[in-house]
Amino acid sequence: MVLTTSSLFLHTLVQVGITHVFVNWGSDHPAMLEELERQRETNGSHALTIVTSPNEMVALSAAHGYAHVTDRGRVPILIYAGASPFTSAGELKGSRNEWIHGMQDVHDQPTIVRQYMRHVAQISSPANLPHVVRRALQIATSEPKGPVYLWGRREVMEQEIDQSLMERPITLVKWPSVEPTALPITATRRIASALLAAKSPLLITSYLGRNHAACQELVSLSLLLALPIFLTCPSATNVPISHPYLVGISYLIAGTHTPFLKSADVILVIDAELAWIPMNKDEDDAHERPSEAAQVFVIDGGDPLKRSIGMHHEEADLVCQADAAIALTQIQEAVAAVADEVTLAPHERVERIRKVHESWMAQLRDAESVPLLLSSSGTPAPYKTPQILSKQAACLAKQHSSSTKVLPAFLSYGQHMQSEIPGEVIGSGGSSLGWSLGGGIGAVLGSRVAKKGRGTGYELVASIVGDGTFLFCVPASAFWMARRYQTPFLTIVLNNGGWKSPKLSMLGVHPQGYGSRAGGDQLTIGFGPDCPDYSQIAAAASGGWAWGRKISADLAVDGKSARELLEETIREAVRIVVEEGRILHPNERNSNYDYAPTSPCQNQYVNVSFSFVAMSQIFGSLVVVLPSPHEGGQLVLVLGWRQRVDWEQHRGCRIIDRFVSDVEHESQQAIEYSH
């Protein structure tokens, strides 16, 4: 039996508790493939669960989604990459023997990813490999948690090792993560005193909800002090949408911050990506930033100074690194120590905050209502994103009240999903472009392992993306993986016909410029005039397993209103995912995109089309493309028995398309494939 450094590496992963490996194999991994096959032949199975991905981005996104739902915090992911051989004349096993090895040999491979990693290290020898892996994991699981990157040359990973290296104990017992930190006593007292004395306090957060224990503490402190909460760039469910002191959500587009920011005398910023943008102005041309007299306290559990960002600064009076749940508990205890000496929640402030919350919720409900009136063009008024998401939320609340995970590409969608439970809505923590589909796969896999939902995984995972983001997600790879690993999830494509974000960025800098008068195609950011049918991309990539539907407001027929079509489609979408276990993919045409007047899509952009994708958990689906027209003929299937099917009459067959070719030839291919 031949064992190699790769054998030891995979063995070490198992010993330290790693269960799933999301892989994209290449020419640097022959020893790993050999080791996996040795395990299969020797033991009957692999020690690790191997999840194959045809694309690296999808693999990493799936690992990310998996980590999110297995309660592993801020995504402590270990990334391993091989590297081209460093010998070329056969000096060592694994030496260069393929033409690609020279082209792939860069001077400093880790530099490509170093600035995004918490830690980078090279595997140089099997002798200390367990130490290298455990140090990487110790860093990955300590705040600020995040990805670590290990790499090794092919000759090193092919090096043969002695059996004794595999028999040594490898554990994380003496490699603990750094314990969460608390606020210093002086800082706790200072923050608590300021909040008690404040006339107009404000709390801002973005990702406090990643730490589920912090959510309840946040609600408790908010109720105790009548402390309004505002969410900026949220990437998690931080507080229930129904919380009476939640006053809004913003992705910091100018004019969208809360008025409380300018009037606040004490601001607590805790676990926030960015609390405000100093140059932004509201509709009255006033800057959206705190007053000079405001006291600002910043708390972050990982990195309050944002060291990985080139330029970052918040005008603050106090900056602390502390776990959100611990810090909020400390502040409440400090407040309780003097609670009988003050009025904690003045009635006037309570009523003012409640009115702001109620007004904001009314605006959301108004945006979510589906009008029955016709648009100016005489067609049904278009669907809007809030309408689509609110109908989905209502369907889930009625039919599937729990066990749901939503992964929106843009977390502002979350406010229309009516999220109430920590972890119910999650994001990547970054821009999310290219993440959501892979994240959905990982979320389904992780929920099964963690026995979420009804014990066998979440009842429903939904991924919400725009059409540009959908393409970033490498859908061919993602939906192939979903079929392969039986991970049904709902995908909603909010199709506005291109990239809206680049135009918004342009308008932010050149509001009256030349581009402000141009449409999407003219600006080269449109996907028209012939926009893809995204639902069929999913269907093709999954070999017909994914079910798709494209809808828009003007497609309502048979006496149905646009509202009824929307509700019916969403109900069917959820049913297919939950009951049939297939991918569902709605593709919708969204009205928030302006095409150039010369574009053939101009008269269609007011319509919303959904692409619903649903996936079946039944393997063995056979898709055969047969000729048309054809003269009779039968399809013969051999699946342990012989079955003849009349292609035109059999009720179990759905003819999607037909092409002219030889029926007998196609049938024979089907027989061979089925066998």
C-alpha cells in the first residue's frame, strides 16, 4: 500500500472534523484522486464527502453556504490549491509531464488570493503537515473569522510517506480558537452612561445577526432604552422586521439614510460594514452624517478598524473589539445597575419611534401591493420586486411557516421577505455577485448535516438574484451540481434586462451627463434585444431536472389578473421544490430598467417575467430528443426490464421539442445510456 503526502492531508482533514470537501480537480491533484480511489477500494467509501463542482466559484460559494447553515460563524473555510511541479526532468515523482504545467507556473501563486485571506501557508513537507493544517484552522475559526489558503507543489503532495505518520494522533484539542472578547469595564460604563443620558440615541448594524446569540440581546437593549435600530448594508437577519423600534434599511444610496442619524446625540455602531457615507446628501441637500456634537461608539467582534480595506474611517469617540452578544449583555447590566435612578424609555421617544416604524412598514406594504389598473400603455401595470417577494413571503408563511432559508443577492430584498428569525435570511457578506446559486446548494447540504428544519434539512431554500447576478453565478455548473447532489432550491431571477447597478453608479457621479439620457443597450449594459430565458438555462444544465417558468404581468390569461398569475406561479413554484424536490426557477421581467428607444425590448421592459426552477429528487430521468416530423416509431427503454413507449400517446411523456434525424439511432443511444 502506497501512502503519500496527499494521503496524510486528507486524513488530517478528517481527524480535525472536516466532513465536506468541495472540489474542482485539476492536473495538480493526481495523488489525491489516487488516494480517494484507494480509500474506496480498501474501505468501501471515502472518509470525506466529496462534492464535485465544474467551476471554482460555485465550489467556494457552495462551501460558503454550507458553513453558514452549519453554525460555523463567519465562514471559516479552508482552501487548498495545488501548484505546478518545480522539476521537469523526472527528478521526483510528480515532475512535469504535461504541456500546461509550464503555462500555469507563476512566480508567486498565493499573491493572487493573499489580500482576501486570513492566512496563507505552503505545504512544504509531510513532516509538519498536520501542524500547518491546524494552524490554518485555528486562524480561520478565530475572530475575524474567514478563509485560509494552503497550497502545495505536486512533487510534495506525491511524496511517499511511512505508515507511522498516519497513525499519530491529530486533534484540535491544543489548537483552540481565540475566545470571544468582552468590552473593557471603562468602555461599558461609558457607553451605558451615554445611552442613559441620550435624548435621541441610535443603533446601527449590518451583520450582528450572524451571531444568533446577539439578536435577542439587541432586541432587549432596544426595548429597554427605546433605542431605534437602523440597518445599513445588512447581510443577515439582525432583528425581526416587526420589531417596533426598527426604523429602516439602507444600502447607503444618497437620500435613503434615516433622519435619526442627523439628530442623534449618541450613536452605537455595532458589527457594521459601513454606518454612513459622509458625502451623501438627502433631498434637502443636507449631509447624511452625524452632527459634530454626537458621541459615536464603534464595536466590532472581528476587526473594528477594517484592516483589510485600503481606506476606512468613521468619526468615532470610542472604538472597541468585542463580541456583540457579550457587549450588549454588558451594557444592559450596566444600565440595570442604575435603572431605578432614571426613566429608561421616555414615553415621547417611544411614540416617535413607533410612528416611524409604522410609517416605514406602511411604505413597504404599499410598494408590495399589486395594482389592478392598467399602465399608460394599456397593458397590466408591471410587477415590481417588492410585489414578487412579498407574495413569496406570504406563500411561505401560509404553507411552510418554518424551515426556510432565503439567500438574496441583494439583502434589501430581505425587508420584503418579512424575516423574523435569526439566520432566516443570509447573504455572502460581500457584494454577493456570483454567490447565490452555489450558496443555495451549500445551504441545502449543510441543513441536512446540521439536521435543520424537520430533521432532514430545510423545507425550502430560496435564492433571489437579478439577471446579471444569475449569469455571474455560473448557472450551468450550479444547476448541474444541484441535480448531481439532489439539492432542490427555489431560484427567482428578477430580470430587468441587464446591469442596472453600473447605470446607477454613473448617475451618482454624472446625474445630468450624456449617459443619463441613454438606455441600457446604448450604454452597453443591456442584455437586449433578445434577452435569455434563464429558466431554460437551468433546465438544460440539469438535464431537464430543473423546472422553469417565465411570467410577466401582461401574460395573465384565462380571466386571471396579474395578481392571481403571480400568486399562482409562486404557489406552484414552492410546491414543486417542497413536494417534488426539484429546482424551481422563475424568470421575471422587471420594470426597473430603461432600454434605449431603439431597442426591440423597449415596449416589454414594463413586464416582469419570473424564471422558476424546480428540481426532482428522483434520479434516472431520461431526456431524449427525437426527430420531427417522424413516421411512428417507438422508444425502447431497458431498465432491468424491457418497456416500449408510444412516443405520441404515452401520458408519462412530455414532448418538448423535435428535430429531424434518425429515430432508430437516437433510440439506440437512449438504450445504451439508460443501461
